[in-house]
Amino acid sequence: MADVQTTGRPSRRRAIRNLATLIAGSPLLSLVDAGGNPVEAAQTAPGGQGGGRQGGGQPRGDRPPVITLPVYRDEIMKVINLHEFEDAAKKALSVAAYDYVAAGAGDELTLKANREAFGHYWVRRKIMVDTSKVDTSFELFGKTYDHPILLGPGGGKNIIAADGERLSALAAKKTKAIMVGGQVPMLADMGKKGEAPVWWGATLGEATQQQAVDFAKRSEDAGASALCITVDYPYTSARDRPSRDQWDPEWARTHVYGTSEFRIGFQAGMLDPYTPNLTWEWMKWVRPVTKLPIVMKGILTAEDAKLAVDNGVSAIIVSNHGARTLDGMGGTLDALSEVVEAVNGRVPVLVDGGIRRGGDVIKALALGARAILIGRPFLWGLAAFGQDGVQRVVELLQGELRIALGLSGAGTVKAVDKSFIRPAWKPYNRAMMSGSASR
Ligand SMILES: Cc1cc2nc3c(=O)[nH]c(=O)nc-3n(C[C@H](O)[C@H](O)[C@H](O)COP(=O)(O)O)c2cc1C
């Protein structure tokens, strides 16, 4: 688990850290530049928790404390950004399981577009602003949360990690992340033991009024604080990677691969209905029977955003399902402004798709998002390292968000507005957006 090392013998890494702390704190060591000023690298000892000494032995004065992230076992700490969790998960998973999570639909044009969209905007940083109080908190439905990073709904947690649903929920609780979706009886049970995170019931829609009402009531009774309906899944899509792996739709239930006598999932050219008859009627069925806010996930256009608000949704998530449905749609960040404008402040707008860095979060907030969701990154964390992996993913992203808030001049999530963003002069290239620049 996080925060503590349980072995009696200090690890080599711990020993190096201790030595570094000793050296950095030593008055004998004065790291200065050519002009005699303390250099940045000596500002804090690795792992220091505030009250450290500036290079040159100067006390930190009234500067705020250093914020470091919780420490996990070495193999987790070596993973230093969200991109790298994918590599770690790939090593831990079977080809079929990795492909299931990683794949987008078709040529994966939309999958790439989700990531590339972050290269279409650049941050406008402001200087000489007091950002000594960095604050990642945000408000939604009248409540304040620690940070605006939500865990998106994601099926298959139990096949990428034993007990993955529960471990994800425990990690959400620990990192104070809102979790969207999850197994309702399990979450009800966890709620009774005080182990459940703040969570929203999630559905891809129901075919009948009775089923829709049952979903709402079941979730509300089990302790959900909102309902999320994903509206972008009338049919499953063709996904080449799972199709090639002969994806077994029964795997999640049986935990044995290749036993399905039924059919191969996501196979080339197959039209597989899921909720083709889902319409605005769903809102008419569910809105009157629950007091919970209803969040609609999967909206990408101004027309649909207006209809959603007119039909009584309490928030919208701009999402293309992590590019797992219709290939050929643009990146979600590029659709965000259109939706935010159409909604015109009537309900909060959230966004997901390709968010991997604290700077990405700032861009989403600046374009009008209230908060963001991540999908694959936390699933990679889960697959590679279980609960700790999910926690590290959320903590890293929150940590990077703090840095971006501190450096951009915004300081707080609430202060980020459109003055912090501009269209890119020149888009980043694809290699940079996939994180290869960091390896
Ligand atoms: C393996 C997997 C399963 C998913 N299952 C669902 C789901 O059941 N319902 C849903 O609304 N979205 C689902 N999503 C989409 C995510 O909630 C989220 O919108 C998307 O992953 C965000 O993009 P990102 O993966 O680039 O962060 C799934 C995504 C993945 C990767």
C-alpha cells in the first residue's frame, strides 16, 4: 500500500534518498549559478515534504510547502507519467486483454484525434500573479471535491485485474476521485462499510421504461450521488484488434477465454445492436422518478447539447467513448467549445478522451469544462499494479495539474477561463502527442 515501506531493511532507493536529503540540507553545500544565485535543482531534497532548504542554504521563508506525492513500491514509482502506465500494463496483460482496452474503432482515426486535439491549443500563461495557494478543488451539483479528475465508466475491470471493480472503487475513495459506474450491489455493500467512493450509477440505456426506472431506483438506493447515461452506444463497433484476437464476449463473466459458443465480439463487418431504440423518451421515464442529477455522456454537437438541457439533464459529458464507437469523428477537445457555447452556462460540461497530462486538464478547463474524466489511464494503472496503480495515476495527474496551475498563473481550478488558452500557432506533431517525447 501507499505511504509506508514495510520491509525492515531500508531499500537502496530509500538509502539514496536519505543521502540526498542529507547533502541537500548540508550548509557545506551551496549550489549557486554564475551570478551567485541559488539554482533550481537544489531547491528541495527529493521526497522532501516542505520546510526544505533552498540551494545556498537559504531558508524557504514564507513560501508554501513542497507537495510531494504518496510513495509506493519502487516498480510503481518508476512509472512517472500516464503514458508509461500503458507500457507497464501491456507487460502485465494478455494480448487479448490489452487490445480490448487499447483499441479504438476502425482505423483508430478518432483515437488519434482525441490525443492530437490537445495540440490544437496552447496555454496562455500569465506572469507576476500570486499563485502561492494552488487549489485543485472544484464544485459540482453544490458540492466541493478535491480535484476535477473523475474515473470514467469502464467495463472489463475484473478481467484486467482480479477484483478490479472493487480495487478501482477503493482507489477512487482513497484519492477522492468521483467514480462513474461500477457494480451496484458491490458499491452498496462498500457503502455500508464506509469504503465506497463518491460514485455515479452508469448505464448505456435501457430498452423499456420499467428497466430504466429500476436502474435509477437501484442506483439511488445503493448510494449513487448522480446517474450517468451514456448515449453513444446504439451498436457495438467493429474494432480490428479484438476482432483479430477473436474477442470472447463471455470472458468477463466466465473468466475463461475462448469458451464463447455464441460469437466473436467486435468482429469485422458485424452489426451488433446494443441500445438502438434509445431516445429522449428515456429522460421522460427517469427524470420524474429520481432526485439525483442526471448526467448525459456522449454529446458532441450543439444541437444535441441543447436538446439534452431542454430534456432536463443536469450536466453533459463531451465524449466519444474513448474512440471505441464511430471512427472518423474528431477529437473531443475540438468539440468542447461548440457544446459549451450551446449550453451557455445552463448546466456544467465535462469532457473526456485522450487526457494524459496536467496541462491537458488546464486546456479542457480553459475551453469551458468543469471537470474531466479519464478512462484507459486508470485501467492501465489497475492492470499493472492493482489499487495502488489506480491511485498513482490519479495522484500523478492531480500533481501535474497543481504544477500547471502554479506555472500558468491561474493558481486555482476555479480561476482557469478562456483567457488561458489560444488556438495553436502550429499543431504539435503526432509523436509528441503520444508521449514519446517523454521517454
Ligand atoms: C475498456 C473500456 C471500457 C469502457 N466501457 C465504457 C462503458 O461501459 N460505458 C461508457 O460510458 N464508457 C466506457 N468507456 C469509455 C470511457 O468511459 C471514457 O469515455 C474513455 O475511455 C475516455 O477516453 P480515454 O480512455 O482516452 O481517457 C470505456 C473505455 C474503455 C477503455
